Amino acid sequence: MTRRKFIAGNWKMNGSVGQVDAFGRALVEAAPSLDCDLAVCVPFVYVERLARALESTHVAAGAQDLSSEVDPGAFTGEINGSMLAECGARYVVVGHSERREMFGETDDIVVAKAEAAIAAGLTPIVCIGESLEQREADETENVLARQIGALTRGCERRTLEAMVLAYEPIWAIGTGRSATPEQAQSVHAFVRSQIANWDATIADSLPILYGGSVKPDNASALFAGADVDGALVGGASLKADSFVDIARAVI
Ligand code: PEP
């Protein structure tokens, strides 16, 4: 099956009203020439503003997290999927390694958040990936198999059918040290085979993004991998120019 390439940005805890507005203006101009799906996941407070700015384009706005609670209630500080959808979000990053590591998100929480996203009509971009220690100890496939197993066991079928997976080796995030195209393709093929063991049809249509120091100058080599369906881009998504250049690298 031919999978359309998808480039998603993750602004992390960066940005300002001015930056959102400038980004929106640049994307309105560039979007007609970009032949791929696009989303930009910004801090909660900017989601609505970005969604409005991108209204006339095929570029979606998204968030970087959501509550695992679906219904409103006494959960101080939390934001649920329906609130995000009401503000114009179409995507939400789930289980980013920074949330797994710094905020104690377990595989079970990641499953619950992916389910909560789907319940609200959002597409979860679910992140998986190994640390440097795990890679050096030859544990990459075990770690990924565990993370994927949690998803195939815990998620409903409709969630797995609709989600986007992002393979993000932790050692490549924000380090300037991307995986090589060969490393990325080989892990993506492994990830797809793990999903195929569970359901070959879903595995075939599942978008698997690569994330970790993707830049305009390494994007096209990474995208050449048969199982690399696009990118989740952190630092280089903060500037419209580099985000657009990455999208232009789609073959
Ligand atoms: C990320 O935050 O998901 C990411 C991949 O960051 P960077 O592109 O900066 O490595």
C-alpha cells in the first residue's frame, strides 16, 4: 500500500503568540505547494490560535498531551481531548519520551491516553523508542516489542487503525545526532513486522514517523526508507522555513 507522507512538528514548551502568528502566515503561503499531510503540535494555550491561522490550509493543529480522563471532572490542571478538539486540534502527541521519563508516563498511561484521544475524535501520534543505554545493550528490539505489545494488547482495534506511530530513539532527540537512514529503516521495518504479527492489514496502512534531529539536510535520505512514512520534528519545526523545507524533502 502507498502511504502518504506525514510531517508533524512538536514545539515542546516553546513559542509565543507572535511566533504562532508568524508561523501561521508562512504556512498559509507555503501549504499549497506541500504534497504531504502536515500537523503542528503546540503548547495547549496556542492550539486554538494556530488552528484558526491554518484554517484555510491542509495543515492541522495539534497538542502535545491530553488527560487520560475522558469526562469532565475534578482533575485540576488537566485538559481532556474534547477540549482540544473544540479548540481545533486534530492531532495529539502521546507518550513522548520526555513525558515518559520526566512525568512518569507508563505504557498503561500511554494506552489510556491514546484511547482518550480517539474517544474525542483526535488522532494520537504515539511515540516509542529506546534510550542510548538500551541501544548499546542491544535491547532496542525488546524495548520496542514491549511498547508495541502494550498498544496491541491495551488499545481497541479502532485506535490502532487510526493512530500514527512515531519511532523516536531517545538518543537522537534534540542531540543533533539523527539515526542513519539505514538504522531508521531497519527499526521501522521491525516495528511494522511487530504490528503485522498482530494484524497485517493495520500494519500495512499504519503511518510510522521517524523522530530525532530531523533537519532539512537529512530529511530526504531518511524519507527514502520504505517504512519511513514521514517525521516528527522537534527543534526544526519551530521555524516555518525549516519545517517547510523538511516537508519539501518528501519525494
Ligand atoms: C521531538 O521532540 O519529538 C524531536 C524529535 O525533537 P528533535 O527533532 O529536536 O530531535
